[in-house]
Amino acid sequence: MAIATPPRDFGFGSDEEMLRDLARKFLDEQLPIEKLRDLVARDHTAVYERGEPTHWDPDLWKQMGELGWNGLAAPEAAGGVGFKMAGIAALVEELGRHAVPSPFLATLNASFALRAADSEAARATLVRIVDGASASLAITDAKGNWEPGACDVTARDAGDAGVVLSGRAHFVQDAFKADLLVTTAQARDELLLCIVPVDAAGLSLTQDHIHDLTRDQASVRFDEVRVPASSIASRDAAAVLERAWPALLVAVAADLCGTSEWQLQTTVEYARNRKQFDHPLGFFQAVKHPLVNAMIAIDRARSLLYHAACCIDQERDDAPTAARMAKSAASDAGAFISDRSVQLHGGIGFTWECDVHLFFKRSLHNQALYGDGAHQRRKLADLLIGPV
């Protein structure tokens, strides 16, 4: 049993600090809020009314790859860095703080699953991701069950040719930006983890209509899609996803902390400069107190986030518990500051002229992704006191 004591700094050292600062500087320069607004909100009717995929900047994604970010979660054996989860969490926080529209989070989570599979097929796919390929997990059923093992895709044995997939995977993140899908498929007595290119014969995408303009989401239909044996990453996908789950939750919690911090700082600045009754808005207690409460909630979530990242880095047995605590706190903090940021911006808070709504919608999506705060607390109760 792992009994290592987490260090006081959560293992966040100079390398992790350097990565965070580089990411902040890079994104400040390459994706200022004006560019983000022009990129995702300029033609929002194309997404909301015509159902077109959301806009993003492939060149920015390429630059992120050139910085080596794609390889952070990949082990050195696959050409990656094998970076600490504490550092990856700091990077994802910056991505959330800038609401970066890219397949990075989806690719990162697919990488965690492949790393947990630790098979020849998984390592070969991680090499492709390190080289710039994007990926996404297709592991969720029609009911939106985020837990490992939920699957509406079946696999028929095709002998030496591998398997043939049929069925649908739902709530697939950034599927229209992905090159590869990492999907679960139920065989007779096995749950497979398969790697499928998005351009495979028989595979089709149907876009979901979501409010978040910084990403897309789709359901994936597998119509007799052939997967060779060399593309089966694991024959025990449930166990693989259980091992990867803490990292997935921590990554989404980090993005939530980033979007929450942006909303808090932006709202504080607005309250400092906007005057009402000859006083700045921040003069009034009805404005001060919610902002202080939001700051406390975000700091609490961030503390739990880095504790969970440290537990993953140290391979502690309580990493699943710590990760669910982090996701629960980050979801709740995101919900609170999103509500307050819109309200405290007054009548402009949810208009297209105000950028708050972009982060509000990204936060709302992240809150539900892999289970909201209430869901995480229910799972925590099962872990700590046992199922009722």
C-alpha cells in the first residue's frame, strides 16, 4: 500500500513553475481575449442555428505541439516527457484561464487512458500523439454515464482481422478536431479499448448542440467499423479507465479552476471601475462579500486540485478519493463564480458584448463533464463509507 506523505508544495517545483509561466506568457500573446472573441463568437449563429462545428485555430494547436505539450502525459518510452501531474494541472489551468478552443484537453485525457493501458498498441498511439495527432475518448453511453464500463458499442470477433465495431458512443469531446478516437467496445466477455481513426470506413459524427463555443461535442456512430488486432489497446478497458480516472478528473478540475479565476479577476476589475451612486461597485457589501466567497471557494478547489495531482504523482491509494474531491470542489466553485460574475456585471452580464458568457459556458460544460459536484460526492460516499 502506498503510504508516502505528500510534500507541502504538492511536488510543484521549478520545472512546473517554468511550464506554467511559459504557458501564461504564450497564451497571453497568442490568444488575447479580443482574438478569442473574434474566433468563437463572431459568427455564433453558425453554431447555434446552423449547427456548424465551432471555430478554432489549428495553427495555435500546432504551436502548442511544437512546445511539447502533447507529450507531457506520454511516458518517455513513447517519446513523451512523463511530466508530473502537478505541472500538467498548472498548464491546464492556464488553458482554462484563456478558454483555449483546441482539442488539448480531449487529447490529454485520451493520453491518460492509453498510458494506463500500457500496451504496444497504446504506446504506438501515444507516439502519434506526441508527434501532433489529436485524440478523444469515446467511452460514454446514451444515458451520459461517465463511469468506466458504460458502453453502447459492441465488438464482433473477426478472427485474425481483429474486431468489427457497431453502435454509438455519446458525448465525445472535440470529436470534429480529433484524428483518433479511443473507444470502448463490449465483446462477448471482454470490454475492449480500441483505437479508431476518425476517417475509418463506417464511422460518422453527429454534432451535439451545446452552449460552449470553445469546443464541440458529438455522438459517434460505428457502422461495421473494422479495427485490426494491432489497434486494440486493452481487453480489460474497465480496469484501464479506473486507473486513468483520477487523472481525467484532475485535468477537468484544473480547467475549471482556470475559468473560475478568469471570471473572478474580471469581475473584481469591473467592480473596481464601474461606478454606481458615486461609488465603485466594489464599495458595496452586496458586491464585496460574494467576490470574497468566490475567492475562498476557488482557493479551496485549487488546494484540493494540487493535492490530488500530487497523490497521482506519488501513486497513492487515495488518489481516486482526492481526485473526486477536487472535481467536486472545482465544479461547485465554478457554478458559484459563474453565477456571481454574470449578476455583478449587471445588464450586460450575459450579452454578446460581454466576454463573461464565454467562460460561463465553458465552466458549465466542465461542471457536468465526468460528473458534477453532487455526482462526485455520491461516489465519494461510496468510497469512504461503502455503498448503501
